[in-house]
Amino acid sequence: MLLEKNFTSRMIYILLFLFSLNIFNQSSLILAAVFMFIVICDRGKLYIPANDNVFFVLVIFAVAFFVFSAQNGLNAGISAIGCPMAYYIGLRVQNEQMKMAQAEKQLESVTTLLVAGMTCHAVVNFLYELVRFGGINSGGTHYDFFSLGAKTSATGAATYLTLFAGVIFCLIMQSNSVKKWVAGILLIVIAFAYDMILGGRTFFALTGVSFVLSMIVYIWGQKDDIKKMKAIGKLILIVLVLGVAAIAVYIKYQNTITKIFESTYLFHRISYANIAQSQDLFSFFKSSDRGNVRDQYIALMFDYPWGGRKLLSKVGFYAHELWLDVFDSAGIIPFALIWIVTIQITFSNLKYILNKTVPIENRVLITGITASVTVQFFFEPVLTGCRALLFSYLLICGIIRSQLSQY
């Protein structure tokens, strides 16, 4: 695929942005349009990556998921076809003759575009509810501007912040101008405010894990001890500046901030847990209720090995993770295949992160994205609940795999 041509590049980027926005809830169709556009640009040829096991496992997974989930209806099975398509787009989106420096820059730009699209989806929904209803409904039901105001769950709304959680460290530490840094901080504040209104717990876990791992790679990945000390000093300075600013703002607007926080659904959930004495604050954020549901799913796996949503009807709740959701939809074979894919792409991304010839900016970026999405796999059924997130991640993994073959 040639992305050095202006028209081709612009069309690909426009379509990818619309895809990540999940406009009209049609991310799968837009992804198919990107796939067809790339095939046309490749003069109708499909370049099958002979040595890429991930692609072939994804194809087998998509076929198996389609076949075994057909008992739930064809729409359920079609969704998995986007997995190999997204990965293929990632493999083909770069020109083989492109210089490595350009390819590395393009990985950053495509990843940033996908992050921007999904974050924009969340922020616009936040503003949409503020304008339309004069405030945010601090409960389980919310509304999606990009689906013409259709209802969505708090969990579904918060999932669009997953990729953003993975780049928070980059926004704080790697912005190349003061304006971008300030804009990044404002976005972070908006994201946390929206998540607290939604009552989300997962976003805190995603941010914490990805931030810590990104920080380790950022410091460890410096070329020598002097640069490592400078990186540590820069990190400490920025944390101190943000800490002092946060304390100053809180002292000045303490009553307002407290009032706003107490109106959020997150505060309501914490208060309810404390009153019921069923959870302390730490266990509340561990999401022990989902742990109990997960245990029930695992206990019943061998009773219902072929999917068909039997576990959902038996337990009464979704599993709230990628793998068990796949198992409940389509059974043991797709379940095993998606685990294989998860392990393959994780090791591929780790290989990229540990490659010292890769620019430190890209290594930190991919660390955060990988950590955030992988943790999200443990909390949300992203294939059936937020396909745009899973497809975006597989697309990024495809680009990474393509670049690794050139090192």
C-alpha cells in the first residue's frame, strides 16, 4: 500500500478517523471501506503474509466465531470478521519502500489519530449531555450523539476512553510545546470528570497501570545514565508542578469541587457500598462483584462448551471480559483462538518496546496503549461491546508487526 501519495493518505486518514469515531455505530462498515480502499490501491491484490501467524489465527478465529455464534443470529458472528481486516490494514497501510524514520513517524500519527477519534467520541458525548439535558445523568443510562442520541450504558460510554488512558503519560511528558501540554492536561481533567460522572472504576485501573509501565520504559529506555537522571528530574518537576497546581485549585474552589464530586455517580456508588458495608473503598475499586460473576462463568464452562449465550442466561450477568464473553458467544474453539492471538500480539508489542533502535517516543506510546487495552480485556467484552476499540488495537498491532519485520 502506498501512503506517500497525498490523496491516498488523506482518504485513509479520513476513513480511519470516522472509524475510530464509530459514527452512527458503523465502525465495522467503515473498516470494511478502508479495507476495500487498500485492496483497490493494491490493484486488487491481497498480500497474504505467509510468515505472520497472527493473521492466520485471526482468520480462523473469525470463521470459527461466525460459525459457532450463528445460533445467536448472524449479526453476532459478522462482527469478528473485522479482526483480521483490521490487522491486515495495519500490515498494508505502510509502503515497503518507506524509510524507517518515516514508518516510525507514521505509526505514531496513525495511533494518535485512532486515540483522537475515540477520545473525541467520549468528549462530544459529554458535551452533548451537558447541552441537551443541562447536566449529566448520574446513573446507568447515557446518550450517544454519534448514534443520533441513542441510549448507551455508562460502561459503554467509558470504554471510549481506553486508548486515551494509555497516552496520558505521553501527554504529560512528551508534548513538544506548552500549548499542547496545557491542552493535554485539560483533556485529562475532562476525561477524569466524565468518568467520575459515569461512575467508572476501570478507567482508574487503565490509567494507573499504563502510566507506571510507560514511566518505567521512559526512564529505562534512555541511552545513558545522564539522560536517565534528566528524565527522572523532568518527571519529578512536572509531578510537583501539577501537584501544587491541583492543591491550589482545590483550596480555592474546595466547596465547588466537593459539591460537583458528590453529584457524580462514582460518589454515589462508593457511598452505597460503604452504607451497605459490603465493600470497603479498596475492594470497591477491585470490582469484586464482577469477580464473583467471573467465577460462576468459569465453574459452568464445561457444562456449556459451545456458546449460544447459555452462561449469560444461567448467571444473569455478562462476564465483563473479552475471553469469557467470546466463550459464552461461540464456545471453546474461538475462546482458545482469541487467547492465542492475545498472547501473540502482546509478545510482538513487547518485542517492539524492548527494541532499542525504536525511538523512545514510540516505545513509550506503544507501552501505554498495550497496557491500557490489555487491562481493558479483563474488564469489558470489547468484541461485542466496543468493536471499534478491539479493531483499532489490532490495526495498531498490524503496523507494529509490519515494522518489526524491517528491523
